[in-house]
Amino acid sequence: MYPLTIGLAIENRELLEQAQACLADLPFRVIVEQQEINDLSGFLDRLERMRPDVVLVDISRLKDPLDGLVTSIRNVTGDPMIVALNTNAEAEVILASLRAGINEYLYPPLREPLRRALEKRSAERSRRRDGSAKGEGKAFAFFSAKGGCGATTLVTHVAAELGRQGLKVLLADLDMDAGMVAFITKTKSVYSVMDAVNNLHRLDMHYWKAIVSNGIPGVEIIASPPAVACKQQAKDDQLRHVLAFAKPHYDWTLVDLGRSLSRTALTVLEEIDEACLVTTLEVPALHQSKQIVQMLVDSGYGKNRIRLILNRSPKRLEITPGELEKMLGVPIYCMVADDYPELYEAYAEGRMLGPGSNLGKEMARLAAKLANVEVEKAPKKRFGLFG
């Protein structure tokens, strides 16, 4: 069972006792607790610091409008499960609560319905963590062991290739420091992922479609904010909530997480099925790769979900693949050949690699392997007597 964290704002003694009795039997931890429901400033401050997965709110004596409370909670915590607790089951109150954005409305006896609601939430989080959720698209994250290893180039071209295969693809640039997806894909949208972060409380597909762009045929792109204009930083789990919302609407979601492994990246990886760690044969990159693999494993991210990609691989390796795998602790998933002049020429001309180019074919093979599909072969040229 996935370990949830809980925030409580329960003033009614009966509701508090029943909620505590239920939680005592479950492997969940209460990290925020308050009994004065109408004194929200301190409660919201603690929610923002602790960011629990579930918030239980007593609305039996609530004086302020419920939709305002829900909006305030989501503004400071992202998208937790909000459970409204009340002493009665009046139909009008239940309907108003659901319209306000409450996930669950519960009334005494609380023990069994609250237990079921929390176990359901725990199972959802567990499936996301294990990459086994059914009925959802798959998500891959690309990130470089260090700056300059080429994760952004790989993720953009893999996305383009999957789009060419007729799949519904999302390319999300979550590199909040130096996002380059918009530059490579020539995306000109004025919106970014920060628009989704700032509107989590009203994020739906209608709003989502307004902020994504189509810089690549068959691929929808959500860009990172321009570095020079991004004064606001997304909180650790806000990007995860955006990804959790978007992922079920696509066959494939490809995420650029930038370089190294930040705390935010670790949080986002809870929504990721497979993590593609891009490295080169440079000693600093290999050193970082080894540390990142160990950090992922220590955090509970299984080795079977780590895809080590050796980029700019020379024709002759000075070290065998077996030695590399032993050093880094995971097998090499794919080696992409070094062809910097071809890539430089494409970027200098303001375009991406063509699918028929040598390096473009390498990208197509990587995409096919990740998606478990066959590479679409180029049609053979037909030669006649007169050419």
C-alpha cells in the first residue's frame, strides 16, 4: 500500500474521533492537524510547507464558501485528494460540495467509507509509482547525466518519430532552468507549463488544449517558461500533478527533465513509467550517471525502469559495454552514434533532423525500441533503364 500523508482540519469532536480511529488502522501519516476550521491562515501555511496527499476537511461548521476553501487548498498544495466530512447527508450540501471540487463527501459512520476512499487513493498512487496503471498512456522521462549530454535532442526527435507513427504524443518540457524544446521544435506558443501550474484548480481538457501547441506534426507540446521571464518557481509536486492530469489523454508522454536529478525531478518520476538517463563517455558524465542510478534505486525506483542511453557513441569504444554496465549498475539500453556535424547543420538551418538522415534513423530506432513498434522502413528506390 502506497504510504499517504494526511492533513486534518476537523472541529467536530465526533468526526475527529471517527477519522482518527480509521487512520490508526492504516499505514498513513498525519502531518498537519488543526481543529479550528474557520481559522485557515495557519492551516494553509502548514499545508504549503508539508503538502499532504490527502486533506480531510470538516465542513459541518464552515462559515466561508466551500469553493473558496477548495481553491485555497489547491493553490498551496497542488492537487491533493480533498475529503469533506459532515454530520449529515443532505443532498443539496453533497451536490454543492462536489461542484466546489471536493473529491469525496463522507458522513458518520466514517470508518469504512473513509478507509475505502484512502485505500483507493493509495492504490492509484501505487500504480503510478510502479508504472502499471491500466487505461493510461505511457510516460518516459529523459534527462542528462550532466549538461550537454543531449537528452533534449533525443526526446524531441523521439517524440517526432512517434508522432509520425500516428500515435497521440505529448512532449512536455519540464526543464525549468534551461528548457530548449521550444527552440528545437520552433514552438511559438505564448503559454508554458507554468500556466497549467498556476491554474491547477481549474485544469481541464478545454483549458489544456488552449495552452499546448503543435510545433511537430502529431505531437502536442507544452513548453517550459522562458528562463529570463520565469520569476516564479513551481513547487515540487505541482509539475507532477500537471503530468498526472495530462498523461491519460495521450498514447505517449515524453518529458524533458533537463540535467542531473533534482528534487523536483524525483517527484515527477512518480508519474513516469520509464526513466531514460542519457550519458556520454566523458568521465564526469559517467561519474554522475553512477550516482544518479544509485539515487534512483535508493528512492525506490526499480532498476528495470531505468533506460541508460549512451549518446554520441564512437564507432570504437575504449571500454566494453559489459565494463560500462558493471560500472554503472544498469544495462545499456541503447547506443546512439556520434554525428555532430549532421546535427549542427540541422540546427543551424533552423530545422530538426530529417527521418532519412543517418542520425534521424538512429532516433527512429530508439523510438521504436521504447514504444515496442517496428521501425517504418523507407520505400526502396525503383530504378529503370532511363533512371
